[in-house]
Amino acid sequence: MKKQKYGVIIIAAGYSSRMDGFKPLLKFGRQTAVERVVDLYQQAGVDQIILVLGHRADQIRPYFNNQPLEVVVNENFAEGMYTSIVTGVTQLNDEIEAFFIHPVDIPLVKRETVNELMVAPPQLGKGIIYPSFLGKRGHPPLIDKKYQRAILDNKQGDGLKRLLALYEADAAELPLIDEAILMDMDTRADYEALLIYDTLKAPNLCECYAMWEKYQLPENIRRHCQKVKQTATDLVDQLIDKGETLNRPVLQAAALLHDLAKSEKNHAVKGGEILRDLGYPKVGAIIAVHMDILVDPDTAVTESEILYLADKLVKNDRLIDLATRKEMVFQAYRDNPQALKKISRRYRNAEIILQKIQRMIG
């Protein structure tokens, strides 16, 4: 099958009038916002990247000297974003079959999101594909090249959203695990919220719930995961109060998602692979060992050990004493010596972790 060729039009032409600062050059780590968006599409392997500049174009252009993208200036940027979209659309190469429109003020969209959108057109059979998060459409839409002429000829003055609404019968939504598709930065408070989001090495709570929906987690498993999260959070908070350095958001996400692949064989390993593929290797590593773990009694407690213990302390959605839970499991498998050997090892590890935590919190 011939590989479809994709383009992206990145809009970085506006005044940033509501922002205390110039949006394209606001920093996220070592990168500016505009570098972050360009890098997203370079990493995703998009065939043509068009960066549309306007206000303060001379300050942005040097960031992209000698890079494989096309930088164009919209001289009419003051007339609104649509003029920048038109400027970008006129630059699309003939071989481009579909293109993204991506405003620079939505800078933290994940590469996995772009990759999923690029494989969606044959599956969905639609000319306009919107990424969505928990039922809400976000950016960037992926638009078939057949709409290029409609965009260029549009004289309505109502913007791209209103134009695309005319073709709703040819539109589809692609549910994704990426709240960043909805997170723009119009104000300083928006920017500060994005900075916090960007430091997370884990899906946030809403993204965890979106994963429950995507993988159709049964209600009883959801209740169990919620209780494990509560138990793990109580433990990690006590340890942090005692000066231990632990990643609370990573642990909470791992707790909510540890049984994501519960219906599959080797569900811990499979769940870990899912999270790693989504770009969360730390969360995936914790999930992968929540059934079997190696414990060193002489080292500090890790997030993996906390989740391992919390899972053993929760029966269905009830907190239960470890010794009581161990006895219940032993009774259930009393006629299976091979299983009892594994169970004994697992609960011994849980007991060692509990002892470590008790020593640390007093």
C-alpha cells in the first residue's frame, strides 16, 4: 500500500494580545513553544512542514535556519488567523494528500497523537478527522487535500471552524489519550498550567479515565483501581512527609492503570507495554512489576514497591490487613502446591515492603 503523504501548517503569526509574553517564544524546558510544535511534526515524520509567521517574524525565523521546513510570512496577519491558514495552504506541495492545521498556542500535543491521526483516514473513511478527548474536539484537525480549494475560496469571513462545519457529513472524531489537544495558552495562567502539565511523566487523572474508556475497563476493576490509588497515595504522602523523594503523579497513574489489561494473559507486562507505547516509560515499568517484584530490604522504598503493596492490601475495592489477605489467598489455593509457592514469594515481598515503610514512617 502506498504511503500517504501528510503536511502540517503551523500558525505562529498572531499578536499574542491576551498573553503577558509572546506565545511562540515562551519556553518549555529548553525549547520555545514554536520549536516544540515544529519538533513534534519532525519526530512524527510529516512530509511537509509549513511554518506561517507574521508578528515579530524576524525574531522567530532564526530558530529555524538550515532546518528542513518552509517558513513563510503572512503580511496580512493582522486581519486574523484565517489569513495565515490561507497563506499556509497555498504552500502545500501537490503530492500532499492531507494536512494538519496547528496553532502554536497548543504546544504540548503528543507525537503518539499525531501518529494515530495519520493512520486513521483509511480506517475512518472521512475527509476531516478531529482528535477528541473524552468527547470534546481539539487540535490539530487532519484535513483531506480535497478541501484545499474550499479553504482558499472561502469568502465568508467566519474562520476555519465554521467552514469545516459545512462538511460535517465527511467528518469523524478520533478518541485519544491526550488532554493536551484541548490545552491552549491564551493567558499567563494557561501557560503556567501547561508548564505543570509538561513536567508530568505520567498521564493526568482525566487521561487515566480516558484510558479506562478506551480499554472498556469493567466497573469492578475501576473501583479496585480507585481504591489502590487511594491506598498508594496515603502511603506515598506519609513517606514524602518523612523526606523521601517519590513521584506522586507517576504512582497515582500507575495505580489507576495497573489492571488496564486485566483480561489478558500476563496482564501486568501487557499493561506496562501499553503505557510505554503511549510515551510513559516510568509508569509502564511500575505497572509491569505489580504482580511480581524483586525487593531489596536495605534500599529506600520505590514507587513500584508502593504499588505492589497497595495492590495486595486491596481486595476488590476494600482495604484489608496484609496478614488477613495472605491467609485468604492461601486458603483459596491450599490444594495447589505450585501456586502456593508463587503466592508465598509474592506475600513475602509485600511483607518486606511493609516493614521498610513502617521503619521509615515510624
